[in-house]
Amino acid sequence: MNLLPRILLLVGLACAGGFALARAEPSKPNVLLILADDLGYGDVRCYNNASKVPTPNLDRLAGEGMRFTDAHSPATVCTPSRYSLMTGRMAFRAPNGGMVFTGVGGPSLIEPGRLTLPAMLKQQGYATAAIGKWHVGLTVCDTEGRPIHNGSLEAVKRIDYSRRIEGGPLDHGFDRFFGTACCPTTDWLYAFIDGDRIPVPPVKPLDRSTLPKHPYANDCREGLIAPDFPMEEVDMVFLEKSRKFLAQHVRETPDRPFFLYHATQAVHLPSFAGKDFRGKSPAGPHGDFIHQFDWIVGELMRELEKHGLAENTIVLVSSDNGPEIAAVVHMRADHDHDGARPWRGIKRDSWEGGHRVPLIVRWPGRIKSGTTSDQLVCLTDVMATLASITGFALPRDAAEDSFDLLPVLEGKATTPVRPYLLTQAFAGAKTLSIRRGDWKYLDHRGSGGNRYDAGELKPFALTESDPEAPGQLYDLANDPGETTNRFSENPEIAKELRDLLEQSRNSGRSRP
Ligand SMILES: [Ca+2]
């Protein structure tokens, strides 16, 4: 070989090597994860053009990023769904993993020592903050130091506010936390937690006589309230805290990436929209609340832009489960609006309406604007995706149900990233379902959550098409509304899916 070609070859190899190194060096974008509570697929205009609620900010976000049409919450209720988002693992695999915490909640569903999404990002150099509703459990104590878990008003009265709160967000990877233990305006303890303390304790019974009265105002229990706790402006307080976090981050630690998890009160009942939003949507009080959530998303985006962060921040917006009974039943009747549309079932149910949720992801330069993905994805996947994006090698005993969506986000995935999807309904491990391709198998009879034989949902009950079958099998390609149970028609497919579910349950994981 002549000298010149050899030099060129060496230069070429060096360039290729340098390029490879540059490519291998993971970028560390900021992450803003916005989680709505009980926001339905059909509540958002870009998912349902018949939605009666204007959602211009979510629609704009979808236009600037990727909108997933087959995204799922891991569970059909708050606590297990949020556990799974924070750990990348199905909650039914954890002790008490089907439980929904009430009152003060707890103890933490997250096992001590388990790697969480925020802890992983913290290891990757991120500043981490959680603002809003936690609901994954924590531990408060009485004056004797005895733990208080769940319980109602009597439990709240026994709390010793001088003691540290154990097992909350600060003990699971967040540098900062400001929010509430459970549902902010539902669960007896109407007080803000700042870090690991409640600086302003609740001192008097909540006076519900001054609160709005409408079909969406239930779920507000007779708890104790702190003097600084504004029942109708909780989300405005959370927004202000997230704004302050971003401003402080830019001022004090601009060289570090951040992970901000903003979990709103909206749109969980009671639908107490803030004063600036009442009557602003044409779809009643719950419509106003959805509209307020949309506005909050817009404000957080504006805040990123103000600080010059919008270009290098991945923004994810989703919901922890489908829409609530009152919201669906009354909005269908009074406003011709259907938050569960086009699916069967709602919050708590195994049917799609319980867990098919909006998911919008914006990441300028990496995600093509205005794209749609029909990949089967789950909120457990956020952890493996951010591991991939930040160059973190997930250990085997973490994120067991999490799949890397980066190829999907970059438009490079040509095959499904998930072999199958698991979901759990209200009764946790007793009401699991599994989806592979177009087939979905429910390992139980009935909804898995709500009653349809009586009460408000009775008018929406469908006749069971395969009443003797022990489970349900639906072909979502031809029957997205899950109207016809094909269990007895296709026993071999039902068995395959049941076996796969059993195998996944026994192995403790779905990630290879
Ligand atoms: Ca929820």
C-alpha cells in the first residue's frame, strides 16, 4: 500500500472512531414529565375531535412532537399506576401492589433500595423535583412515633407534625418535593408537604358548605384543612412551585440537567377548577377543569421557553388512568362529551377506557413534529427510555416491565418495541390483562373494576357475549370497542396469552 492511501485510511479510521465516540456520548436533555389525574383519551381534542373541551396547548404540543395512539397506563387507578411510572415495574409484582391509598396513605409501595426513575436520573447528574400529587405512599407518625397508614379523619388527627415524613419522594430519588400525600382535595389530609415535613398543619375541619356543588363535586371527604390550603386553587400552587423550581435551577445549577415531575390535581374529582377557569369551557365544571389542565401544560411550556430550556427538554404529558364515573356519565348526558371515547370502560376497568391514555412527547430535533405513533407502549416505559437517552445501563433488578422507546421517538422502529403489554385493573393481581398484537386477554370476568349491574353505569352495560367463559378475549383490530368476547371461539389464542401472562407473572418481569 502506498503511503498516501495508508494515511488517508488512518485519518478515515480516526474520524470514524471520533464520530463513534461522539455518537456514544449520551446527551442529557432536561425532562419535564406532566401527569394528569384521570384524564381520558377522549377528553383531549387532538385525540377526539368531538371533545367539547378546548385543549389548544395539548394540541399544539402534539403538533410539535409525537402523539401516541396506543399508550397505556400500567394500572387503572392512581397508586399502582404511579408506582409503575416511578419504577418501570408492574405494581402487582410488589406486596400490596393493587392497593389505592386513602387518608395519609402508605407505607410507600416502593421497596427500600429499589431503583426508581428519579434515582436513576439523579445518578446521571440530574437535579430532580416532584411537584404535586404523590400517592405512592409514605409514612407519618403519631406523637409516640408509631406509624399511621391510611385511615380517615381519626388517623389525620393523630399525626405528629414535628416528625419527619418517611418513605416519601425524598427517600426515592427526588431532591425536592412539594405536594400532597394522596389526592389533594379528596383524602382527609388537606395540607401541603414541603420536602419531608408538613410546615403548616391542618387544624380545623374542612367547611364543605362554601365549596362548589355540582355533579362533579363528590370525592371531597370531611377532613382537616391547613390555613394555607386553597381547595380550589391547589393546581395554581403547584404551578407556582414548578415555576420557582425552573427559575432557581436556571439561576443556581444551569450546568446540570433537570427532571421535573409535575403531577396535577386536575382532573381528579372533585372538579374544583380555579377561579380563572370557571365557566370558561362549554362543557361544565369538569370541562373547566380539563381546560385548566391544558392551560397548565401551556404555562409550563411558556416557562421553559422563557428560560431558554424548551429546545433541550423532553416534555411528556400523560394520564395515570382513564376518566372517572361521574365525569363520563354526566358529561355524556349534559354536554355530549365522552372522555372515554372511543373505548369501552372507564377508570378501574380492564377494558380500554380504563387504561388507554393520551401520551404526547415533544423533543425538538429528535422527534419529528406532528408525528403519530401506533406502537403499543406503557408508562412503565418512561424509565428504560430515559435510561437509554442518558446512557444508563439498567440493572436486572430494576425497571422489569420497561421498554426503550427511543427508536420509536426517533422514527427508527420498524417492529414493535414491546412483545406484549400487561395492565392491572382495580383488584390488582386478580384482574390482570395481557395484550399481544391485536389480541387482548382479560384474565377475569366482567369489568375488573366498576359495577355495571347496578347504579350509574348500568345503562352502559353490554350483554356478555360468551357468558360461560372464565376470561375475555377481544380482537382489537376488528372490535376496538370490546363488544364480542371471542374466548370460546379461539381457545388456543386465549390459552397462549394466559400462559404468557402466567410466565410473566412467575418470572417477575417482562423485559428480557
Ligand atoms: Ca388517577
